Amino acid sequence: MSQKHKSQNHMKAVYTPEYKAEAVKLAIEGASIAEAARNLGISEKTLYGWVSAEKKAGAAGTTVEANKAVASELTRLRRENARLKQERDFLLEAGAFFRSVRS
């Protein structure tokens, strides 16, 4: 379960979703978050955050990864909506311009 790596530009550890899921499982099924964190060589604060996020997601009937996917899709749709509004506004202005030129 040692699937983590250091980013080249930052010294912050980056953990795979699978690693996080296994760590959360170990913390929930084990004696304590502190013990699990020591065994994994990660900070208690990091593991506590993962466990907390997973519990919140579980209470909502979803998973952390599913929440991230939904948030990502929502961001994409908001960008697309903004672009479409700009296109609509441009077309309305162009239509008004050509109507005024015709008159």
C-alpha cells in the first residue's frame, strides 16, 4: 500500500485514490486513526481529513471520488453555460445591428 510519490515541483506528497481508500479502510477498521497514520507513515491530520471526507460522503450515500466527479462536471457545465450566454448575447446584438441597418 505504498502508492504515493513526491511531485517534482513541490515537496507535498501526492496519494492515489486507491491508497487513500485503503488508508481510510485501515483507519476505520483498525484501533485508531493515530495508530493507522503511524503505521502508514502519514500525518494524523491527513488521515483524519480523508476519514472525515469519506464519512461525510457515506452519509450522503456517495463516495469522495463520486463527489469530485460531480464537482468537476458542474465546473465544466458552468463554463459551457457562460460561453453559451456570451454567444447568445453576441447574436442578439448582431441581430439588433442588422435590423437597424435595414431600416
